[in-house]
Amino acid sequence: MPPDTLVGRAVTVRDAVEADLPQITAIWNHEVLWTDATTDTEPRDPGAQREWFARHSAGYPIVVAATGPEVLAFGALSPYRPKPAFARTVEDSVYVKRGHRGAGLGDVILADLIRRARARGHHSMLARITSANSASLRLHARHGFVIVGVESQVACKHDHWLDVTIMQLPPDAFTGFGVVSSNEEIAPPAGEDSTSACRDR
Ligand SMILES: CC(C)(COP(=O)(O)OP(=O)(O)OC[C@H]1O[C@@H](n2cnc3c(N)ncnc32)[C@H](O)[C@@H]1OP(=O)(O)O)[C@@H](O)C(=O)NCCC(=O)NCCS
């Protein structure tokens, strides 16, 4: 479905710019304060939001779906773990402004993040989703993510325990982009599937 039919207005998906931060903050802080969509509990002030923006280098983009100056949704890729070995495994986040959900904006943002993850040579993509968030679970499943684990009662928010479901877009979905086998030191023994080789960076 083309984006411009999603909400009856032309919707552009583009890189986020600093001027978008107040609107991104408003979308994010509502979920932090009032819902279990994120396990974060501390709203971001403008300084914290600018730091978040600065942490997202070209390899870990932030995108927005916007109509004119209005940000309707945003998404981001982040390193899954800070350790260098995890540099090519990314975690996505997708947040749609209240009043615009159920119109496919989550689809548009997630599809764009998957495309960008591939283009940047990432090898694997995961999402950590609170287990009651059926809209996000379904969104990710529609894009090929599969459940690879459930962490039971790992986060306490709003006085109750939250389970976190981990979904992964299988590395096969990235075939031809991030997989390399030329690093002799870590090349697999003869006979082993060469697609399991990688090159650190
Ligand atoms: C989860 C989220 C990103 C999905 O994005 P979206 O653009 O609403 O996605 P969709 O349009 O594909 O709709 C999601 C589902 O909710 C249903 N839905 C319909 N109307 C809806 C509404 N007014 N509000 C929410 N969901 C609605 C859709 O029918 C769809 O169900 P389906 O998958 O069975 O078809 C979005 O709902 C959101 O931002 N939620 C709050 C933040 C959040 O949970 N982020 C993800 C953290 S992991």
C-alpha cells in the first residue's frame, strides 16, 4: 500500500533531523509514562533526546514518517549490545503517534528500517517487545520476524512485572548483504557452511 493512501495525506519517510526531536520526544514520552510499550521509565528531556539523536550515527539511523512538518511516526536502529562483536546486530524500535495507529505507518517505518539495515551491511535484526504488545508482535511477524525467546518477568513497571518477547529477522533474510567469508583467521573449517563466517570491524 503506498504511503500516501495511509492517512489520506502524502506521507514521506526520511532521515530524522534535529528539528523533529520535540515531536519524537512527545511520542516517546507518552509511551514511557503511560504505557508498557517500552520498559523505559524515565521520560527524556530535550538534552537527553539530543544525546539519543547524536548516538545514532549513519550505521544506526533514525527515520520519521512525516506529513509536512508533522511527525506521525519514528523508528530507529540501535546496536543490540555495546560490545564490538555485536556491531552488526541491530535492534529496531517503531513508534506511531496516537491517533494515527492502525493505518500502516508502523509497516512503512519497519520496512524502511529493514531496508536500511541491509544497505548498511548489518547481519541480523532483533526487536524486544513487551509480551502483551500484540500490535507490535503482529507488525514484526508480518515482516518476517520470528520469536526466538521470552524473558519472563524481567521488567517492573507500573507496579507489575513485564515479560519481554525477543523477535529476530533471521540472518537468512540478509543473505547477500552482510555475510562475508574472506577472513582467513575465522573462516570455518572445510565442509562447514561458509555463510557462518563473518568479518569483524
Ligand atoms: C505497535 C505499532 C508500532 C504498530 O504500528 P501501526 O501503524 O499501528 O501498525 P498497523 O497499522 O499495522 O496496526 C497494528 C495492528 O493494530 C490494529 N489497529 C487498528 N486500529 C488501531 C488503532 N486505532 N490503534 C492501534 N492499533 C490499531 C491494526 O488493525 C493492526 O492489527 P493487525 O496486525 O491484526 O492487522 C503502533 O501501534 C505503536 O506505535 N504503538 C505504541 C508504541 C509501540 O508499542 N511501539 C512498539 C514497541 S516494541
